[in-house]
Amino acid sequence: MSTIDKIWFTRCPVPTASGLAHNLGWLNEEFGEVGVLQDAGPELAEHHFDHRLLGLFREGGNVPALAALSEGARTRLIGLTWIEEWQSVLVRPESGITGAAGLRGARIALPKWAETRARSFPRAMALHGIKGALSQAGLGFDDVTFVEVEQPASDVGRGAAGRAWSWPGIRELADGEVDAIYVKGARSADQAREIGAVVAVDLDAHPDRRTRVNNGTPRPITVHEDLLADHPDLVAAFLAQTLRAADWAAGNLEAVRDILAAETRSGADGVTTAYRGDFHRTLHPDLSPERLELLRVQKDFLLVHGFLAADVDLDAWVAHEPLATARELLADRDAGQDRVTV
């Protein structure tokens, strides 16, 4: 049986119930002091992308998770979340582009390949986001011209702390080198406002979720398969705290927004723009057939466009038991509290 010296946690700077559980101190209450890869040195921080750290819980983009799996990382999928986060195509206000059809003939920013497939997630995001926008007008990649742009540093360790990175293509859009860029999230909303860009296509507004399948939609929660095999109680406990935080978020919108502003290094306006409606009520992870099928759409896209080293078996990747156990743990805890109250 594997020995776990420390529990580690890594997440992307977006709305996640696991991130809330960490910020609220509940993961430390459960496991003692949890190590956070974002606060670690570069050697450990690399495991956000390769997932080769035994005691690691990762909730983050599916591109690195699937790329690592395709290259032999021994991980299991224990949950999926889906958060609408202002996926949009931005243009300059004078461009005359006011919808998906107007993208025909446009120069579209496409981040360059990084040193690994996993770190090339900005390219994958832009490519799939633009595909979703074009599909709304019956257009395809042949109807636009891609212009390669530099992608931001994708570090998650100490070097990234406090860095207000620039969304790929934002400078080129401001300078007129491209006509449109794909963006998502609070940071890009802030930067769009700074350069005076406007939304040409709001992907979140489309009724078909498949048009906005991307790196974070759906977003996987993964663990090392040995952690799950040898310490299923730890995995279930992590998910129970995540579900608990999702329940808490449903009744604490302003507190959630405050945490997100710090997580995303964005202003209040950016957070409000990016995370709209009742997003705080839908942070619970699940492994529903719908979310798994949407993940399959993403997997197939990544395989076709070279972001995976080989095809992967999603059905074999999924582990349903930990989430079911976590729900039982949470129900038992709530029932115990009710008995104490009475």
C-alpha cells in the first residue's frame, strides 16, 4: 500500500467548490495542512500539468488532465464541474463584426504551441472557442485566417503568484494585428474593458452547450490511481468537503465573489461580468452522463488537433464510487448536526 506523507491540492484560478473549500480552511481541517502547488517551487508545480504526484488532488482544465492521461499519467476522474465563465469572442468596436457571421474572413488570434501538449492549453482553448463561435453561423476554420500570437507563461508556482498576466492576443487585438480573439473568465473581462474591446459572440448565450465545450467546460477533478486504490477514504473526504463548499456557496454569493476576485487576480467588475446569474448555485461536481458526453466531445477535438499523444478510454478513467461515498458522508454529517440541534 502506498504511503501518503502529505496531501497536495492544485486548481485553476476559477470558481471551483474545491477552491472554496481550501479558502474556507475546510481542507486543512480535514487533512491537516494541505500543500498547495501554487505556493510550491517549480519542480512540484509542474505536477499541475503532469499529475505525477501521488497525494495530489487536481481540479483544473481538462486539456492538461487529458494530455497527461494520454502520455501515461496514472490518474482517475472523480468529478466534473461545469461553470459558465464568459466565453466570448472580442473585437474592436470599429470592426463592424457584430455576430458569428461577421467572422468570415477575419484574422483570429491563435496562441503558439508551448513546450508540451499540456502547457499548450491556451491554443486548445482558442481553437475550440473559435470553432464554437463559427459553428453558430455555419462557418468553419477555412473561413478565417489564424494569426499565431505568443501565449502567456503558464506557471503555477511561486513565480506566478500575484502576476496579472495578459490574455493571449489582447495586445494584438488592441494594436490591430488581429480582428478577433477568444477569451474567457474575469481577467479577460477586465482586460477587454481596458482596451475598449466589445463582445462579438457571447458563447454562453447559445442554448447548445456543445458550442462552448472547452478547457474548463467541463472541468475535471482527478487523483492518482494509487491514491484512490489505497486511500479511498481520503478521496471521499476531499469530495465531501468540496460538496460542502458548493452547498455553502449557494447561499453566500458576495463572499464567493470576494474569494474569486483574489483567486483570479481580477477586479469586482471582472468577476461580476464573467460569472453571471446563479453560477454560485451550480458548483457541485458530478459524473452525469451529460457531462461525461461533453467531456468526450472535448477529448475527440483534442485528439484530432494534436493535443493528445494517443486516444484515451474515458469510460475506464471514471471512478464513480468516491463521489457516491462523499454524498453519504455529507448526508451523515448533516443528519448528525440535526440530531445535536434537536
